[in-house]
Amino acid sequence: MALDLDTDYWDKDVVKSEEPKEYNTLNVGPTHPATHGVFQNVMLMDGEFIVSTEQTIGYIHRAFEKIAERRPFYQITPLTDRLNYCSSPINNMGWHMTVEKLLGIETPKRVDYLRIVIMELARIADHIICNSVIGVDSGALTGFTYIFQDREFIYEIYEEICGARLTTNMGRIGGFERNFSTKAWEKIRYFLKTFPRHLQEFENLLARNRIFMDRTINVGPFPADRALAYGFTGPNLRACGVDYDVRVMNPYCSYDEFEFIVPIGQNGDTYDRFIVRQEEMKQSMHIIEQAIAKLDKMEDKDTYYASDPRFVLPPKEKVYNNMEALIWHFKIVMGETDIPVGEVYHCVEAANGELGFYLVSDGGRTPSRLHFRRPCFIYYQAYPEMVMGNMLSDAILTMSSMNVIAGELDA
Amino acid sequence: MFQIIPDRNQLVVAKLTDHFGEAIERHEVITDMLCITVNKEVINEALLFLRDDKEMQFNFLTTLCGMHYPEKEQLGLVFHLHSFVNNQRIRIKTSTDMSNPVFPTSTTIWPSANWMERETYDFYGILFEGHPNLVRILNVDDMTDFPLRKDFPLEDQTREDKDDSMFGR
């Protein structure tokens, strides 16, 4: 909260200078522990108050949209990993759903439920990082060290499913590359049992902590109409009071069969963003529990990919033993399949908002144009307006509560 | 007010063609989204009309990206709009000749178009009239090429050590 100093009393002996104000320039970044990733802010400061900021991004621009024009669809999944690398399974699943929309593949229900389990785990992982780092940026490091053990456990779950921890390259177009192992299910159930208690422990450290509340309430507030004009989506927009969630507005992957609440805030300040993310983690747990209940009730426990041999890579056992599977595998990998001409836009609710994929296909093996609608890139434009006139420490907390991930900023 | 209108796509097309006539060049529904191709002359008015009309209310610019059509020698723009009130998404396309790739800016309609237009300028060289700060955003400032055009090669052509003849890039 900004201090309300009585300047008439305190400054009455100060001789007010007639000269114009002198501003300092402070360079925050690109290598700075407070910016989570490489992006730069050159701030013009009047003492401790920020007059204006100038942003420079593009330090981690890896030309994904250009590379994607030369890669077959299944080779673009590793590119999508590296967008918002804190929750890469969501990016992977979003991309697979985009291609399935273009090719007209319908995934079986079991695949949908497995995807929902993974996407919600990824959302929890991303929110763990964001919320604990808000604490770290305000000086509270304890919560970070405890809750990060749960993020490590989520990475162990990913490892059981796809082999990788951070950049998961998980799943295939049409489903998954293998069924979830018993070890993976054991870990998921163990996580469901233990995480709520750890989350509550973490929340008890910060959510009603006097110091944390003083540091975050009314810091970086943003009205809802400005947020909509700036293209905010996700927890940042929900903290401003607009309940826009892609899972509810345009349901995909059977999300309409699940019951969950969309938490919203009031002022759009840092505290609201923190609390919205906390509540979303609890709702994600609720969704995972419902998905596991549905999966347990299903008799079929073996399907893990859609049966569309034209586009879905067959499992390796079949490729080595079955002639048709070998032929289909060859055709798909070498690009001899009939990809339809067309264009499709598909969006998913990523941890930061609406992650969209605009895919234009000209019938060839690679996309003709692939554009990523990256939520971070779009809402980070509003940062100068959010911090103008505030103090530097408030600006640092605003930046970390917006959850700006450099990979998604630059692509 | 949300009204139950059976086919919102038809409503949008009807309103646009009533208002702009011949400037609406094509409209079709591709996979589940209405795509409307608009002539470059009226693109700004069309977007403002889509945003402000009380029955359509496309208040959210989802994304804006550039396109290069090398066979027609044109550069284009693709807008994805979203109406939160009616839960409707549409795609608006325009194009212009490569000799004069200038479009009016949409930052007056939606401030979120600011960086999106900078990115489009960075990648395609499309200029936006009236943009407050049209400089490169993701590439280095002194770059002279526009990398996402189809004639810009993906890899460095001066390398001697790689043979890409089998898996052409």
C-alpha cells in the first residue's frame, strides 16, 4: 500500500526547488533475479517512483513460427513445449487438439480424460511456481522451498508418463504414446492425497499474513475494461473480475462434463491474482479427482489413442509385427498422407490465459503458417500502465504476479 | 443483451454486407469459424463496426497475425475477433500488394493490437499507419530483412558443411 505521508507537516521546512525534476534511469534486466526470464525494463524513476518504463523483449526469440513452417506436425510438438515451459503439457495438448481439429480426428473419451489429468497437473505446477515466486520477490522464501517439493513430484509424474521433466513433448496427435503405467497412477493418487495439505500449509504462510497483505493489496490494480482492451485472459483477467475461462466458454476435450468453479477477484491487484491462482489450484485438484473417478468407472482401460490410422502413429509393437501398421507408419513419417487444405484456430486455457494456435495448411506435410496466440506477449503490453506512478518494489511484485514467462513472450 | 439468434454467423455476414456492400469480398465457414475477407480500404471501419454494433459486440481482439501469399505477391493480415457477450468468434482477412504494404492501425480500436502490429511489422514488413511506436519487437533493431516472408530462408545459406538435399529444409 502506498504511504500516505502528510507532506504539509513533514516537508514544511524543506525548501521546494524551482528547478525541474531530475529523473534517474534504472535498467531492470535482462539478467536480473526479479525478472523471471530474459526481458528488460528501462525505468525512468523519480526517486523511488516510476515515471515510465520502456520494455525490450526478444532476448529468447527462437523463431518458432518460422521453424514450424518447415516441420511436419508431429515435429512441432517440441517447439510448443518451449513456449510456456513451466506448464509444457498444456501447450503440447493444445497443439495436438489443433491438429486433430484440422484433420477431423475424434479422440476417445479415455484419451480426453487422461489429457485433462495431465493439463490440470501442469496448471498446478505453473501456479505453484508463480505463487511461491510472488512470495520470494517480497522476501518470503520459506513457502517457496516447501511447495517446490510438490512441483518436483509433478515432474516425477511427467517422467513416468513421457520420460521428460520440463519440456515434456507429451502425447501424440490422436492420444498418447503409451498408456499410463501403474507407477504413474500410484504417483498421481499419492499427489492427490498429499498436495491439499501442503497447499494449505503454503497458503497459511502468506494469504492472511499482515506483511504480505500490505505488500500486495492495491499493488498494480487494473480495472476490468482496461484489462479487456489490453487482451488480458486467464488468471490476470479473472482477478479483475471478468469470469472468462476458455474451458467454460468454448469447451474442448470433454471439459463440459466436469464441474468446477471459476474463481474471480475484485480489483485486479497482486493479492487478487495470488488468491485467484490459489483457488484455481484447488479447483484443478477437484477436476483431477473427477477425471480419475470417471476413468475408474470406465471398463476400457487400454485405449490411449484414437483409431484413425491415416494420421495417428501406430504403437511400435504393431509397426514391427503388422504390415498395415508398418505402411501407415512409413506414410505418416515420410509425409505421404492426405492432409486437408484449410485453416483452424484452436485455443486452450493455459496457465496464463488463452493460448491459441492458428494453423493454415495447404495440403503439404508442413503447415503453411502457424501462429501462436501467446497470452504473456499480449498482456505484458499493459505493464507500463500498471506500474506508472508506483514504487519500484511494487512494480517488481506486479511483474511477478502477472506470471510473465519469457519463453511465451518471445516464442 | 444476449438474444437467441439461430445463426449468428449469418447475422454478422448480413450486417457487414448491408453496411459495406462490395467491400466484403468473400465469406465462408472454414472448420467451425466464419472467415470474412474484407477489402483493405474499409478494414478499419469494418473492425470498428464489428466492435461497436449493439448486436455483434466483438469486444475482444484475440490475435492479429500477418500472412504472405507469394503466388499472388500479396501480404495479408488475419484478425481473430471474439465477442464475449455472444460467445462468437470470427476471422477477418485482408490483403494488400507487396509493393505498398500499408494498413491502418487497429490500436485505436483495441490497445492490445499495439505489440501484435509490431510483431507483424517485424516479421513481414507490413506498415501500420498511425501506430504509436512501429519498431521491431522480437528481432534485432538493425535487421534489414523480414524473416517470415516465404523467400527468406530458414537456415543460413552460406554453410558448406551440411547436406540438406535428402531432408530439404
